[in-house]
Amino acid sequence: MTQHTQHHQLVIIGGGTGGLSVAAQLANLPDPPQMALIEPSERHYYQPLWTLVGAGVFPREVTERPEADYVPRGVTWIQDAARAIDPDRRTVTLASGQRVTYDLLVVATGLTMQWDAVEGLSGQVGHDGVCSNYAYDTVASTWDNIRTLRRGRAIFTMPDTPIKCGGAPQKIMYLAEDFWRRGGVRDDIEIVFATAKGNLFAVEKYRRTLERIVAERGIQTRFFHDLVGVEPHRRIAHFKNLQTGEVVAEPFDMLHVTPPQGPLELLAGSPVSNAAGWVEVDKHTLQHVRYPEVFALGDCSSLPTSKTGAAIRKQAPVLVANLRAFMAGRAPTARYDGYTSCPLVTGYGKLVLAEFDYDGNPAESFPFDQSQERYSMYALKAYGLPRMYWHGMLRGRM
């Protein structure tokens, strides 16, 4: 060891939902491995609540807490950013130039917002009617736009990339529509959902409900429309029709943008990643397909399921069980079935709780039809799930 290298039995890259959940579950064991967590951020955010922040239900501050409060006791916190992974030498290089070597590695870096991928968008969110729930610094601009818009045209977008919570781009649209209807201005506002996808939702059971809601509320849909450019001062959005290749201009008074999203630069071209930049793991065991001492979960992984915190809640215990099996010289036997959940807020006090597996089969938790709008499920999202997150998941208790 030199002064520029340190070694740990287990290194976790990323102090978000996935990294902290795994660290906490391992730290709670009678014989935890010696661990280090690589995470530069001082603040941790409960991002699923940003939908309701953008709709004026909560202030954004309730979603923010100190990262230090959730790094488990006994875990070495390396407050730096990872810049490179060398799985052959079992080494992580940090932004500072320091090297960290490991016996075992868990990659949980999440993904990144690619604001620059939309021409004219970078630096413009929060101005001239452009807003987004997808960043702590911009989420308040969504509520500012919703509460002040009295007439005109509101467009809500969804990109042609994997994103955090595939239902979030339309959740805020339903809340905005509900707010405008309650305020008596709905008839003066045209609402458009422009999505690069070919439908509203991948799972038919829940898609039928959303299609009915869109029809009943007079929301226009533009399928296969990918946002490629914005002229904020002119209030013009440019969409590429993915079927024809044509670029069309759409005027707006309010534009809620879900930015394109992708893997961190750390993973692009990395030996641990596939061609798309996602950490290439077995979809059931979460163990790397080429480097058995490497595991991954959450948004940065190649797992073919929606990128949600609910998915991580099911992935973390599988990863921990298989990591322990590997340490003991046994084959991994715990299996993840692709479970994910998307609490589809459809208005103030209304929510459709979509839960499903890899095959798109509903995997519902409650003894009733979850494709129906319910206040109980809304209350679960607004009040129950945040408490479960802060006091359960991040403490390794679930």
C-alpha cells in the first residue's frame, strides 16, 4: 500500500438508494464485511416525492437530508467521486487521483440527467415556462408554472431513453390537469403529452386505466415524439417524430421536460459495462456476467426493468444474499424476478399502484384491483412510503 492507495474488503460505489440499502443490510449482520462507500455528495434526496413537490403538496426541503446520517456505523465514507473502474486489477480510481482496491465491488452509481442532449435546454429550466421535476434545483419551477398558468398550452414530455420512474412524466400532468380543473381554468388550457414511446404504459392492465383517464380529461397524446430542441424565449419546442424522422415545432406556454437520461461517464466504455453503458449483470442474481466479484443494482445496472426505488427494495436483499454466498464460496441462489412498482398519481388524492415483474405480469401487494384510482394508495405514496424509505430501506430493515 502507498499513501495514495487504500484497500477494503468490499467497496460500494454510490451512496444513493441502492448503495445505502446494501451497506445498511450488510452492516446489520453479526459479521459484516469491512466496507467503504464512495460518494461525493453531502445531501441525500428522496426523489419519488418530487412529483408532489412539483404539484405544490410538499416543500422540496422535506425530500433532503444529510448523507452522513445514513452512512452506516463502521462503514468508511470516502467522500470523493469514482472516475474509473479496473476490474482486472480490482481497483477504483477517484477524482482526487487516489486508488481504492477491493476484494468485492458493488456498483450503485445511479444514472445522470443529460440536459445537453436537448438543444437549447441546458440552463433554461426554470425560465420562460420551461420546468422539470427531475432535479432538486428545478422542481419548484414546476409548481410556479402550474399555479400561475391561467390559459394557453401545456406540454409534458417523455424521452427515448431509460429514465427514473417511467410513469413520472405523466403523473405531474394529471396533477396539473386536476389543479387547473379545480381552479376553473381547465377549459382555457390545452394539455399535450408528447412521448417518445408508443403508448402510455408498458403493462396492459394499468395502461387501460391511463388511456381512459386521458380520454375523459381531454388530454392530447403525441406518441413517438421525442423532444430534441427548445427555443425558450420564443416558447417553441421541437420534437422528432421517431416513425417518420420529421421534426415538428410545437408552441407552448408551459413545458415540463423529462430530460434524456443515461449512465455516468464513469461507466461509459468501462469493462464492467455493456455497449449501452449499463453495468452488465445477470438479471436474476445481480452478479456481473464476466467479473464474479462485481455486483450491481439500481439505475446503473443492465437489469431490464423500470428504474425505481421500489425495484431496488427487492434487488438489495437478493444482492446481499448472493454476495454473502460468493464470499462463502457458494453459488448464488437468491433470485430477483424483475419486480418493480410505479405509483401512478392521477390527481390530488388519487393513485393507481402499478406493480409488475420482468414479464409484465401484475405482482400486486394488496387484495384489491390496483388498476383503480384510490385515495388509500395516494396516502401510501405521500405519507407511508417516505417514512418506509428513511426509517426502513436506508436503515437496512426492509
